[in-house]
Amino acid sequence: MKWLNGYKARIWKVIPLAIMWSIWKLRNEVIFSGRQVGLDDFCDLIKARVAFWVKDHFKGCSYSIQEFIYNLQQIRNMPIS
């Protein structure tokens, strides 16, 4: 699929890693610190992690962390570079 070229393919590769890392970190916080997190907050945390990792990897990305978290449709429609 042509739209999966470039940055979009890399974003899709980052998502499973961000999910697994977030689950691992949250698990440790629940076990060792007794922290409780709602599903919406947990999903936002994963989106933020994806955004931070993508922005760190793609220095030319002009989108903010907030746009990644709250406006994924806009990111999805970003032209392939």
C-alpha cells in the first residue's frame, strides 16, 4: 500500500512498541506504587509516547504533541515526504 511509505510506515511500527512499553511501565507503577489510571488517560499516554518518539525520529515533523494526541485525522492525512 503506497500510503504506508515513509513516515507513516514508521509510525505504525512505533505504535506496538509504545503500547507494550506503556503497559510495562503502568504495570510496574501499579505493583510498586499502587497507581491507578483510567483507560482514557492510558490511551492518551500511549498517543503522547508515540508522538514524542516520532517527533524525535523525524526532525522535520511540524506537528505538535497535542496535534498527535487530539487530531490524529490531520496527521493521517499529512502528505508523504
